[in-house]
Amino acid sequence: MTRVENPAPNDKPQPKDENPWLEGLKTIGLSALLAIGIRQFVAEARYIPSGSMLPTLQINDRLIVDKLSYRWFSTPQRGDIVVFSPTSTLEKQNFHDAFIKRVIGLPGDKVEVKGGRVFVNDQALRENYIEEDPQYQWGPQTVPPGSYLVLGDNRNNSYDSHYWGFVPREKIIGRAVVRFWPPNRVGEITPEPNYKPQQ
């Protein structure tokens, strides 16, 4: 058994008086480092600046984006609402801010938009969350490995994959998980519906 020394009372080190200003600066610095670390690696708040995700997300909704899950535990799934950095195509068009869209096509999926419906691997998706049926034709195209096809829920008013292509995995920042503003719409953001083929 390891012996623990118990010094005599006179041997105890005396606490030093810390400058309150220095203590305050240390606290602020640590808080800032923690906030930056959380925002960089765990989660961050975002707001919705446009109507491309109506009716699911309203203009000025505030969301929490989970950045940790995709980094360590899972990959984007069909139906997830994701935030991503501009792709190289979008960067060439002078886009710098992050986008938010819904994942529709996974790597290897064949996706087509026709007759007001979205088809994945020749199966029509049941999409009761969109603003209106898409009024355009697109595809069929196969999603490349390591990339995703994303569309806005406001299909006819969304600048998304059917215009500029696929999103590489490394561009995806995270998944929108919770709406925290406005108060009457607070709640979890789930990938509804369950993407079962139409009967």
C-alpha cells in the first residue's frame, strides 16, 4: 500500500491572493475557448435566411446544428436536413455562406424528378412535407460515391442539387436537430416522412 504523507499544519502552503481582474480574465478566456470548441466540433446555432425549405423551415427560424454525430457516429441519411459549405461549383458562383437542404439521394442512388414526383431507385418518395410538387424534370442521375443529392422542400423555389450538382461528404457541416425559435415552433427536427415508396 502506498503511504500518503500528511504534513504538519505549519508545512501547509499558504494560498496566494489572486488579482480579481486576472481571475476574471481567466474565466472569460476559458469560457471563450469552450464556446469556440463547442461551435467548432459539437454544435452551433443557425438561422434560416430564405424560403427554400418552406414549409418545414420558416424564414428566421433558429436551429441547432449537430456537428458531432456525422463526425464520429453516423453518416447522412435520406430525409436528414443538413447544413453544408458551398461546393466548388457554388464557390465559383461567389457563394460563401452555408446552405441548408434535405438529403434525398445517397451515394449510389439513382434519382429522377418527373411528373411532379421524386424517384429514388425507381421508387416514388412519399413527401408530405414539400410546399408543392416539383414542376421540373431532372435526371435520372446516379449520385457519385462520397456525395449526396440535396433538395429544398420548397422544390420550385430552391437553388439546390438539381441546379448545381452533388454535395461531397466533406462539405457537410452537420444535421439540423432542434428548432429553438420562435417559441411556438420549438421542437425536434425529424426526417419526416419515413421515405416509404408510394403504394
